[in-house]
Amino acid sequence: MNGIGERVVAEARRWLGTPYRHQSCARGVGCDCLGLVRGVWRAVAGDEPPGLPAYTPDWGEVGAREHVLDAAARHLLPVARDRAGPGDLVVFRWRAGAVAKHLGILSAPDRFIHACERAGVVEVALIRHWAARIAGTFRFPDRT
């Protein structure tokens, strides 16, 4: 694991157990999947990129613009799926034809950390169900 990857995984694990709260980003208090990534970003890369608009829970169900993939490509470093490793961001698409709208952080080749509505921030196996839905993989910038 590279240095940035180690820092990202360590920080993401500090968020484990944080309850799910839509549009929130406070470790131990509440976050959604984007809030988890924002919190990890602040800890390992510094100030967040500006311009995060408000969003509803169903925002990804309407329209065809790939907001999450576009933002990830602007602010993170694209990495080929077969080269992704611990500390890299994974973006998921729930079903074919839908926009990508869920985020997680690889914690091992076969595990990732994410915030889900019913369980909060958890570390889970990257089972076939999840792996088949990966729409993109990205690396956090190393600003040390």
C-alpha cells in the first residue's frame, strides 16, 4: 500500500460506526457516503474543493448527468480498476443505465468502507454484488 493509501484507510476506519445522516459530514455524529469521502479528504488532502450543491436522496434517479464520476475525475486521480488498491475511491452504479451515485473507499483488495442508510459507516466485503457495480476508481491526491 502506498503512503496516501495507508493514510486514507486509517482515516476511513476512524469513521466506522458513524451513523448515516443524509448530507452530513461529521465523524461520530453522522454522514452519508459523500460525507465520508469529504471527511477523509479533509484529513488527508486538506480543504475540500468548493461548490458542493445540496442534493436529495433520489438525486441520481433523475437526469443522465454523471455528477459523481465527473467530480471524481476533476478532483481525484483516475486509476484503472485492476490497479486500484487500498485507499482508492470506488464509485458504484446501482443498475445499468442509472447514474453512478454511491461511494466507498477500498480498505483491502476485497473490502471497502462506505456509509449506508441502515448501518452507518461500515467495512464490508467487496462481494460480486458490489464489484459488478463499480463504475470508476480514483486515487486521492498526495499533498504531503
